[in-house]
Amino acid sequence: MIALATEDTHVHPWPGGIAADKRMDAVVFDMDGTLIESHTVVPAAYRAAILDGGGPELSDAEIIARYPLGPPSVLITHLLRRPATDQDLARYHAHLAALAGQVTVYAGVAELLGDVGGRAPIGLFTGASHRAAEILLDRVGLLRHFRVVVGGDEVSRPKPEPDGIELACRRLGVAPARAAYVGDSPLDLRAARRSGALAVAAGWGHQYDPREAADRIAGHPRELLSLIG
């Protein structure tokens, strides 16, 4: 069991939110923008897979703008303007694996996961597919920290719906209200709030928006370490 405190000046309670001394039984993390930086790798893998499938050449911005649509099967279907096949998905995952060496881990994240993992079970919910998450997390040496990994292809509704966080919590054996969800994007925080989990903003992530309500905000992974009692 872990306790989240508010002594750090970068951590703020969300007005009307959960008490500062609320104790959590588990922590679930987002992946890209929270644990790892893959904002060039993932679009490149999609771009190559789309070209392989006979689709147009797309910019990173055009691909990233479609991320909220859902997991790779949905995104590839949209970009190819036809149903994605198993071969399309295999190509995408193959390109991702080939590029995964370019992914980096945010400073302080490995230490954070090691510390949290010694106190409470850790899960992951990402909008990426389960296979993509395993490819990237394994390549950077983080996969071993997670008791549960849930991909966007395992739920029917993407963020900001709470389905993925709820599923991760069920697999961890905890109620969402007894867990924290750490993510950088507004969709992450909205999904956390809808699930009833503590919404913790990863302020170091590339999609962090300070205008989005959060129960707690950390500007760097090391600050999140200080929240663990």
C-alpha cells in the first residue's frame, strides 16, 4: 500500500478531489509520454506499414492526430481506408520492433518503477496494442516491472473512456478507487477521473497540458517518488 502526499510544491490537489493522505493499493501507468519517449518511432512504424499496405505517405503530425481513434487495427483501417488485415498489423509490429532501439526512457522512470514495485503492484494501460507495448517496454528493459499490461486492443472503447484502467485494475485485483493512474495527456487524466482512480499528471510528458484537471501533478519522475510513502 502506498500513500500520496502533497509536500512537494509541484504536486497539487485537484479542487474537490481526493484527500492528500489517501492510500493507494496499486499504480497503473500510461506508456508513451509517461514512461518512454517514442514520438518519432511510432509514427515511423505506422508510416512504413501504411506504405506497405498501399496507402499514402503521411507525416508524423497526420498520424499522431489520429491516435485518439484507438489501437493500431483501428488506426490502420482509417489510414488505409479499408479494413486492416492480420498482415497489416504484423507489418506494423515488425517495423516497430526494428525501430524500437531508438526509444528512450525518461530520466528517473526506472528508479520510480523499482521503488513503486517494491511497495505495490504495478500495471500499465496504453492506447497502443498489447503487442506494441511488450515490444517497446521489453526493448528498454521496463517490461519486468509490470504485473499487468493492458493494450488498447483489449478494450472496446479508447481513452478518455475508463475501460482500460478498469480492466487493468481488475487484473491487479484492486478497485479503481484504490489505484492511481499516471499519464501525461488530457485523455489519460479524463480516463482516470471517469474510472474513479487517482488522476496523476506526468508533467514531464510531451502531451501534458496544465489546463487539464488532475488530482496530483508531478513535473519529473523523481517528484513522483517523493509522493510514495
